[in-house]
Amino acid sequence: MRTLMLPEPIAQYFASAHNPEALAKCFKADAILKDDGHTYEGVQSITAFLGAASVKYNATTEPFDKRDDDGYHVVRAKVTGDFPGSPANLTYRFGLDRGLIDSLEINA
């Protein structure tokens, strides 16, 4: 298996999945996250959502592919946890600004 070279805030995002304080350090204060038809604006809203999802689903995420697309970093990852359809391969589309996550869209 090849090792993915992820930009630091993206690598930190995946490494901090169950740690809301560490996740908060990955995002800009006014970042936007879109997931499952919902939009979360601001680092507090994002980390509250991710923290609740972490507790609810107890998921682990293993990135396995990365490509660049029009200025975005698109990462495919296998997500395993306590949810219907587990495991699932999800797509994470990261926008970065000044070394932090500015936007993130998660799709199946």
C-alpha cells in the first residue's frame, strides 16, 4: 500500500477524528463544512457536529486516495463505524487557505 502525502491540516484532520479540540485547530474560524445535506458554518459549529458524530458512530477513517481538483484536495477514505452501510468509501473535498481548512464537503 502506498503512503498518501496529505497537506498538514488534512493529515491532522484525519488524525484528530475523535478529538474535537485538535480538530478545531485544523479549521479557519469561518470555515464551512457540508455533510449529509447539512451546512455547518464556523469552527465551533463544525467541531460540535464532528464531536457528536464521533460519539454516535464511533467511526474510523482510512484515507486511501488523493487527487487535486481545481485548487481543492480530494481525498477518498474508507469509513468504518456504527452506522448502516458500514464500511463506506467517502469523498472529502478540502479547500485550504493559509495552512488551515477553509471548506470541507463530504459525500458518499
